[in-house]
Amino acid sequence: MGGYEGARRPIVLVVPDGAGDRQHASLDGLTPIEAAETPNLDALATLGRCGLLYPVGPGLAPSSHQAHFALFGYAESEFPGRGLLEALGEDMPPAPGEVVLRANLAGVSERDGLLWIDDRPDPRTGEAGLGNISLDAELAGVDLRFVHTGALQGLLFLHSADGAPLSHHVSDADPLHADAAVLEVLPLEEAPDREAASRTARAVNAWIRHSRTVLAGRPLDAMLAKWAGSPATFTPFTARFGMRGVCLGSGPLYRGLAAAIGLEHREFGTASDAEADVRVRVEATLELLAEGYEFVHLHTKRTDMAGHKKDPARKTEIVAAVDRALAPLVPLVERGDIVVAVCPDHQTPSAGPLYHGGGSVPLLIAGGAAGTDDVQAYGETTCSRGSLGVLRGTDVLPLALDAADRSAFLADRITGVRALGVPRPEDLRGLRAAE
């Protein structure tokens, strides 16, 4: 065990959410990252190695939670459905065998025999006014329980009334915009238990119709359900990577993702000023490293929000503001105190029709034993020339571990899990002299 002791550098994973982008004519053929003034990101690129990253795969446009699941080192096949992350983030873990979905209010009418969404306000704002109204029901052999969590949304829990299994492998009813039909919930083609998924889909469809009956006469008179998930067990982050880690992402989703994989979480909200939003997280990162944390996920949503405004120039300004706040990390890398990895979790094109893009995003890993290449500026084009080549999301932490001298020797299995990082002493179990 003594061979696994000694000083090992902590890792900071910086994720400017959705900062990746496409080249835009309005920026003289540059991306917002390339057009922005980014002296600190450029310094980190110069100090390290660079490449391009497809968070989940080439051409695939992931959500933030799917991309983060990969960046935290977990395979797509392990993903439990977003509903679980939402429930954990609200401190409402589903019971074994339950399925949980997000549900939100909408104004719905009937057109040609279909339910049609006339009004779909942002579910994160407004007042639901549900009062003592109960949306609970037993339908199609399933107990359904709705819990209002704030604004116009809540969580829908499904529990089998007769012991027949349920499945979170079902589609969404919410198309995410108005002037569209409520979508029929369907079993997913990859569902391992097709009958369980079909049964779950029937129950959710019945509940949406039930909600119209209960809410009849109100402006928002139906509930839309989406993002099904169910309880899952993962190899804890500490056991897989040998590090005590903390997530600085904001909101229930990141709190739930951290809880699911065994990261701690610190909530800071999202400041309206991008530089201030990142600065408070950088300050917290320095404090957490001083307290002995070995991994910090430093995340900001401001870049993603800017991309969704469909204004490349504005997104360029936000990227520059984020860069200014990252300045304190550069001298720590220069001194060899930490390893820093920087990568957006996906593209958020700041022009065009796409919500998220499936293109690559720039990656840098600097500090420790990472070494350097010829890249001296952080951006999509420059990083394409870096020595890291083209990678996927699950490659990021293993590379950072290696730079931090934390890589486990895979030929030795000294714990029961497939540890990619050097196990912590407390994770090693000695053999008792007697039973």
C-alpha cells in the first residue's frame, strides 16, 4: 500500500457550458472562442496539450447532463435517465422499482382528436396555483404521485400497484414548445424489457389525460411529462478515480448528477454577470483545494445561455468575461501545483436553428506531467492541431489522471472495482488474520 502514497496533484475540470461553436461570417469566419480575447485560456493551452473532443460521439448533439456524465467518466450505457438526476437534485430519491419523470403545466386544447399545446410557458418561472389540488391517481395498474417542486413544474413518481415491473425507457410527451401536439409517450427501442416500458408509457399517457380532467377550466390545464429515470447504482467517483471530488454546477440537475455518482456539491446559483459567475467558483475552487479536495468541477452556464440568444458577438463577449475570471488558475499550473482540463460540454451554435450542435469542442490539459505541444491559443481551429488528437468525453479524466500522476496500473486489481485512478488508502481492504 505504501507505493500508492505520496504527493499527487489535484485536478480542476473547467467546463464553460456550451462554449463550443461554429465559424460565423459575422465574426470573420471565427468561432466565438476564437474571436474572444482569451489570454488566460491561451496561456493554459501554451502550458499544456490540446485536442478536439466529441463529448459523446462525432456528430451527436448531447444535452449537458449526458455530456457531463461522459466527462465524469461514465459510459452512455450506464446513464439512468434524467428523471433520476432531477429527483436526486430535489432530495426526493425514487424508491427501488419506481420511475420518476419531470412534469410541467401547459395550456392544452383538442384538435382533430389530438391534444394540442396552445401555451407552454417556461416551467422554471411563474406560479402554479395548485393549492390543494391532487394529481395523484392509480391508472393502468400503476400508482402515480405528483409532487410540486416549484414554479410550474414537479416530479411524477410511478410505482407498480401489482408488482409488475416498470421501465424508464420511455419517450417524452413534451415537445418543448407550443403550437405542437402533445407527444404520445412510447417505449424506447433500446428498452431491455419492452413490456415494462410499454406498461409505463401507457400509464404516463393515461395520467396526462387524467391531469386535463383535474385541471379543467384553468388557463394551464394539463401536465406534460418527460425525462424518465429510475434508481441506479454506479461505481462511486471516489472509487473509480481515487479522488475526493466536488461539483460546482448550479441547480437541481447538477446537484442530482453529483449525488448519483458520489461527488459532493456546492451551490452558487447563476450570476447575471458572467465574470462574477465564474470568479466566485474560482475562489471556491482555491479554497476547496486548500481543504484537501482532489477534484473540482468548475462549471458555468453563462456561455450556454449566451449561445441560445443566437448572437455570436454577445457570446464572444461572454467567453472573454469567463476567461478573465480564470486568471488565478494560470500561476498554479505554472508552478506545477494543479492539473487543469478545459473543455465545453457541447456546442451551442450562436446562429442557425440547432439547439445544440454535434461538432467537436476544444480541449486542453495543462499541468503536471501533461507536457506541451505547439498550440499557443485556445480555440477550435488551433486545438485541432494539438497532440491529443480527437477524443471522446470519457477520455478526459483518464488523461488528466495521468498528468496528475494518479493513473492506476490496470494490471493490478487491488480493489473490487475497476479503478482508473490510484485507489485511496481508505478504499483498500486488508485481510483479517482470522475470520
